Amino acid sequence: RGKMWAYTVGFTVLPHVGGFLGWFLNRKEIPAWYEKLKKPSWCPSRKMFPVAWTVLYTGMGYASYLVWNDLGGCSSRAIVPLGLYGAQLALNWAWPPFFFGARNLNMALIDVLCLDALAIGTLCSWYPINRVAALLLLPYLGWLAMATCLTIRIWKDNPEKPAKSE
């Protein structure tokens, strides 16, 4: 019984680890570069992002615990649903280094489009296992839709300048 508490907390906190690391490593690029990009009028305020991601990471982390628990831990039945979750989480964590760190809008766009597909696959694989877990992913998918549209607009409105030849 006591161990379940630790698993619940561990699964719930895990997504925050990569999210925090991505923010920490790229935080200086936000005022230095991101603020200067052309962004659409509907772009959320910078203050919204940490609030949104805290809520979203908590929900998806707890949802992953529910699926893991319902599947009896790391069983063979958990490979696909938790593998999809892990893959989408890795792409989620990779987006800030591509976008802010490398300032590579092409890679950020490819990343977020692949992330969308994996997140939808995760939700579809979780639904038959635990409907609450699948429903907990809906706000995340909504935010990803907005983030994808925002990435596309920033990518289109801020074309990369060709390197100067000497």
C-alpha cells in the first residue's frame, strides 16, 4: 500500500522533470530570441506557459500511473500504451531544445507534428484500458493543437535567413 503512494507520485512528477529541464536550459533564449519573433495575435502570454504545462504534465503523469497500474505494472501488455506515452513524452521534451536552444524552426515543426501523432496514438491506446486516463489527456491534446498551430505560424512568419557566403 505504501509503495503505491510512491508510484503515484513518481509517475505524476516524471513529466515535470523534462519540462523543467527544457525550461531551465533554454530560459535565456526566451527574452534574447523568442520575444523578437513575429507571432500571431492569439499567441498566449509567456506567463501562461508555465501554468498550462504544470497542469498538463500533472494530468498526463497521473494518467500514465492509472494505465500502468491497470496493466499490472511493466507487463508485456504495457509495452505499446506506455511505449507510446514514453515516445511522445520524449518528443515533448525535445521541442524546447529544437525551438529555443537550436533555434531550428524546421526541427521544432517536425517534432511537434510527430508529437501530435504519438499523443493521439497514446490516447487511443489508453482508452480501452482506462477511460479516465484517456480523458485526462484531452486538455493536453487541446494545448498541443494550439502549440502546433503556433509553431506552424512562427515557422511560416519567420523564415530562416540563408547563411552569408564569404
